[in-house]
Amino acid sequence: DAGVIQSPRHEVTEMGQEVTLRCKPISGHDYLFWYRQTMMRGLELLIYFNNNVPIDDSGMPEDRFSAKMPNASFSTLKIQPSEPRDSAVYFCASSFRIYGYTFGSGTRLTVV
Amino acid sequence: AQTVTQSQPEMSVQEAETVTLSCTYDTSESDYYLFWYKQPPSRQMILVIRQEAYKQQNATENRFSVNFQKAAKSFSLKISDSQLGDAAMYFCAYSRAGTYKYIFGTGTRLKVLA
């Protein structure tokens, strides 16, 4: 298994632009999570899905953030419009029940 | 609200020695899970070990073991025979049973000295 695959690995964009982060979970995993990691706030859960259905999006900071999971093998996190304070590492993780997350390699987003 | 505290921002250990990383948590729940994750410079978050709260036996995975003290709400990680590849940030995480949401601590940076 190739693990959780995230793309792109790095993204640099200008303030105001739309950014789309992508994630392919491990086949057979029924949960998918989006986390954001910053020095100031550590690891924060943004949203998670169960069987492609969003369960808890209370961590999504603003309406500028949206996430979708159209099928079991793909999810996106979109920021529109992006702002410099969105700069962070964004992780996608998947799990089968509570056995433990498998994280992707993360996307380092820089908004200038 | 549940919280996870890692009071050691940084630790150092000599190669081949043993080191213990501390983690405490606060919860009123009785059924939960605890995890240790490793984040090397490559940025990948790697699951090191997990512990179910209902199990009294401490989890072990090769050179990694935990000391789970439920009453004290303490969950420390012991790394034996430390290797240079163990150098990383280590995060403790808590998850209430049935939620699948993790609450992470702020991390401990472990340096391994040759």
C-alpha cells in the first residue's frame, strides 16, 4: 500500500488566490481527517469524514475553508481566498476505526 | 474539555541510552485511547504506539514502551537503546472512544547524541 498520498508537497501562492489541497486515503479506511500544523497552534483538527460524509467541521476556521470527499478515494481542502495567516502544513490522515491514524506527508502552504 | 500536556519542549539522550518522554492529559471520560506519534525532519507523522484505556497492561513495540497510569492521567513513552534515527518531534495524543478525533500535545523534540 502506498499510504496516504497528498499533493502538492509544497504550495506557494499569492494572497487572494484559491488553493486546493488533495488527498488520497488508504484503501479500506473509513475515516479521513484534515489537520493543520503551525508553530503557534500546534496540530489542529479542521474537519473529518466517515464513509465520505462530513461528521465534524467545527475546526474549520472560516467560511473561506471548505472540504469535500466525493468518493472513498479522494478528498480536497480548498481555501478561497487565501491569506498569509493560512500559511501552515496541512495534513491529511486516514484510519480504519480507532486503530490509529496514518498520515500523509503533508502540504506546506505559503501565502505571500 | 480534554487537554494534553507535554511539559518537556526538548530532551536529549546519548545513543544506546534510555529516555522517557512525559505526557499528561485531562479528561472525565473512562473510555479513551492514547497514542504517541513521531515526526522526523521529513515531516511525516508516524504512529509509534497506542494504548487503550481499558487495558491495564502497558503497550510495547520493540524498543518503545509506555507507562500508563490511568488514575494519575499520565502516559509516558520510554525509548530504550536510543538510535540516531529516533531523533524527532514526539507528540502525545488523546482520543475519546467513539469520536475518532485526536487532541495532540505540543510535542517534545528529542535529540540523540552520538
